[in-house]
Amino acid sequence: LHEGAARHMLATLVFPAAYSPSPFASLAAARPRTAAAPAMTELSLAATVVRDVSALPTMYALMSLNEYMTHRYFQHLEFNRPESLPWVKSLVERVAGVPAAEQRVPGDGHVEHHAETYDDMSLKNDERWRANKASQSLDDDYYRGTAFHWSATLIMTVQMLPSVLPTYALMGWSLPETIAILLPSMLLHAVVWNAIHPPMHGLPPVALTDGFGTGPGVAGGKAFSEWLIGTRYAHWIFENHMGHHVLGGQCNYNVCCPMTDHLLGSYVPTAEWQPKMRPLPANAQTRGPVVAPANVPQLPTREEYEATRLLQRQMRESAGGGGGTAPAAIANGGTIIADAYSE
């Protein structure tokens, strides 16, 4: 009996010691965990900082891409050209069953807006033009296709979702957090557009009833518009958009979010398009005075224009080209569309 009790006591002492870690082993095992914890915390903190800092630049990049694609391929109707965006049409055909040859997008008045815009951004308003169907198609819109209406903000927001949601999910943002970044960004885009673009064409700032703008009834709206138009950003935006019109709508598609034009080779700097500006036709009538930043390019006098035109014609003829006053095609440019100088 005493021998059995002794064995039991020995087993109680030996087996737990054999199958449980020693104090030294426990201490050694704890050391790596204690040392790794700060490293993991630092890594998580760095990743969070990078994610937070990149949130707005990422949104800007996606907005610039969306603005470019919408302006060039849908507002300018380039999507309707057979050779345009074949991969998109192929995807639509597979998903929706609509043959690529039958895919068309309707116009939203933007092509007609180009057709009444002179090179100084003023809008044609003579009697002959007002009787034209293109002009009359814009009569129902007080801002004649220049404003970012609430409906346009909604459409752009929906267009942004397929790129924004997966991108921000990969960055670690939740859906509510992503929407909280997206919606203010869309409103900021709208208010900047509406504060600059309609006045750029001689039309009033947009009222809140029509879009997120700075027009009548908006507290501080006038002060914001005046401040914005005086910034270097607005000066650059104005000149960039002038080039878009001067060259027949085939370049400078970004309006509020410049970037994508530079990446895709469709940006044309002021020094290249300014010599191609044309004066207003004799006895031209316009809708209102253009609101422009200081020191933007001005229309040439008729004498200056004729001298430049003669020189350009001589240069084209010496190079084997022809004459003409219409904008010439540029590399990487889109389709040339009619402007206020077209008959």
C-alpha cells in the first residue's frame, strides 16, 4: 500500500513537470510575442495613416477619370462611333445582349452648347441662330447645357460607384465610410462647376433649385464665387476649357478635375491653341458678358487674325496641306464638333 502511494506521488510530481513548459520555456515563448506586438502596432498604424491620407487623392483620381470619360465619350457622343470603346461595347453585348452595332447614347445638349460658343466663351444669340433647331433644343434649359443640375450630380454619383466601391473596400473603408467620402466630393465638384462654368459662358450662377450652386438665395454664394474666380485654380480651369472650345472639342476634356487628359495625351497647353483663336464675327450678338479671371487669352483683332491666318495657310500649303479656318485634327484628340463659327 505504501509502495503504491509512493508511485502515485511520484507520478504526480514527474508527469506534470514532463508535459508542462518550464518557467524558462514560458518566459522564452513570451519574449517574441512581447517584442512583436509593437512592430505589428506600428505596421497597422502606418497602414491606417497611408489609407487615410490617400482617401481624397484616390477620390480625385477616380473623379478625373469619370469626368473625362463622360465628357468625351457620352456628352460628345464619341461612344456612338463604331471604332470607339470596343471593349465596353463587347462587355455590354455579353451582359445585356445588345449588339455592339446597335449601342447608342442620346445627346444631352452638349454638342449644341458647342455649336453656340465663340472662342471667348460667349454664346451666340443672333436671330438666325435662335431660329435654328439646335438653339431651340437648348431653350428649355435656363443655363443652356452649361450647368451641373441635380440630375447630373445624381448620374455622376451612380457612375462613380463601380470604381469607388471596390477601390475603397480594398483600401479597408467600410461602405458607410466610403459613401461619407463620396457624397461630399460630388457636391464639391458640382458647386465648383456651377460657380465657374455657366458664368464662363455669360450665364448666371446656378440656383439651389437647379443644382448645388452659388446663385440667388445661397448664403455666401456670391462671395464664394468671387473668391473662386480669383484663384489660380479657376484661372487654369478657365484657360483649359477655352482650349477645349477653340480646338473644336477634341482635347482638354477635364473641367474641374485635371489629370486624365495629361495621362492620355489629350491635353493641349495654352501656347498651342491661343494662336488659333478667332475674333467674333462682324455684328455678333451674345447672350451676356463672360465672367473670366484676369489675364486670360483675349480674342485677336480681325487684322491680327487675318495676318495669322495668312501665315498659317502659307505654312500648310508649303507642307502640302490645304487652307481652311476649321480647327485642325490633333494627335490623340477626339472628334471635331461644330462651333459658333460654323455655318
